[in-house]
Amino acid sequence: MVIMRTTVFPTAGAPVATRTACVFADREVWSSSLGDALETLGFQLTGCGDLNDLFETAREEQANLVIIAQHNPAAAVKACRVAQGLQDIP
């Protein structure tokens, strides 16, 4: 699992993170360049270690983007089901 905690500090010419992306990813699937690209687009990345963490973090932080990058297909399907439950939460 990739566990990320990213804090974005604004610098001259860089966008300020105004959106949150929850990341539930395996290390062999997730690339640091993907994280860099999302930060460039203004996302603050928050890593999730398990499905409960994904659900709680996405709900509490009102994530704009949920990223599921799992090597194990069964884990990916379970994560998608968890993410579907988020659509009814304001």
C-alpha cells in the first residue's frame, strides 16, 4: 500500500491546493509522477491504508477525487463499492 500525507505550501507561480484527492493504491501500481501531476493541478493528496480509511477520509475531507489503483482485482472491486457509497453523502 502507498500511504501518503501531502502538505502543499504555496510558492511563487504554483497553484494552491484547493481540492482533495484520496488515494488508495498499491506501491507497484501508483507512480510518484502521477502524484506530482495531481499536485500540479492543485490537488492535495491524502493516502488511505485500507477501505475503512478510504471511506472515512473521503467523507470527512469531502474529496473531489477518489483514486483506486489496486493490483488485486478483488480489492479494487471492494474499493469501488466503498466509493459508490460516497455519492449519497453531501
